[in-house]
Amino acid sequence: MVFRDMGQLWQNGKATIGNHKMKEQDTIALEVNMDITPRTVRLFINGVLQPVYMSGLPNSIQFFFAFSYPNDSVSVISMRNLTIHTNTSITGAQEVLWS
């Protein structure tokens, strides 16, 4: 599954549209909650929770980054184990199930 820069969540060749587009200099955060059932991953762009998210994650995950242009870059600022997860209620939320 991939959160794309044009605002889609892609999984197995299917796009779910509804998140904001990512732009240069945006701060992107992912919050993965492996403590609940189903396990979820949610996207934040500049601190704003996006409506399209994925649930039903497997018990082990990996992160990766894809670049489209020669000068693209990414900086991982932190990875933390949160004791309290973000309140994830959002109007218009769209759940995409892992398959």
C-alpha cells in the first residue's frame, strides 16, 4: 500500500481518492497503531489528519519511499513509540481494508 503524492491511497492496483496532495516542503507523518484490532495506518500532512486510511494491517510492516525526480529527497525526522494515539475521528473518513 502506498500513500501517493496526488492524494490517493493505492493498494493492489486500486486507488482510493480523498487525501490532500503532498507538495514540496510538506511535513508528512504516518501514525501506525499496532495495538488495536484492526491495526491501522493514518496519514498526516502538515499536522492535518487525512480522511483516507488503511486498516487490517499485518502484524509486521516495513516503510519505504519512492522518488519521481532526480533531486527528490526525504528526511526521516523521528520514529517514536506513542503511548497515546491521536484521536482519529474525522468527517468523511474512508477506510481501505488491507488485502
